[in-house]
Amino acid sequence: MFEDALKVAPQFVSKPIGAYRLDERYIKGVDIKLSLPNKISNDLENLLYRFNSNNMSLEDIAEFHILFERIHHLPMVTEELED
């Protein structure tokens, strides 16, 4: 199924699959700071180092997911940044 998504996704994504976003992003209506483009690689590396993937509780998985979403490393397919 994932391979099928990769075959379809390029028509919706302006950057190569796996590329980090190069622009600053925000989420409307939420006071959360997302990673700056020049910090994405470092933030992802620190996140992966912080969690032991062989021994994660459900709470650890939830925390990892929240922190991963705050890095927000991929370009959005359907998001339009309008004020």
C-alpha cells in the first residue's frame, strides 16, 4: 500500500519525496512553534536519539508523535498559507 502511495504522491508534491520543507510554517489557530527549516534535520536526529524504539510505552509513542508533528518536516500537500 505504501508503495502505491509513493507512485501517486509525486503529482501532489512539489519537492522530491523525502525532501524537507524549505519554508517556515505555522498551524492556524494554534500557538505552537514548528521547527525552522534550518533546524529540521537536527530536531529529527535529536528526537530519534531521545526515544528507545525497542522499549516504548503507549505514552512514549504518543509523546514521540506529538514532538514529531511539531517538527513538521514535510511540505503540506493540501495546505495553503493564507492570513
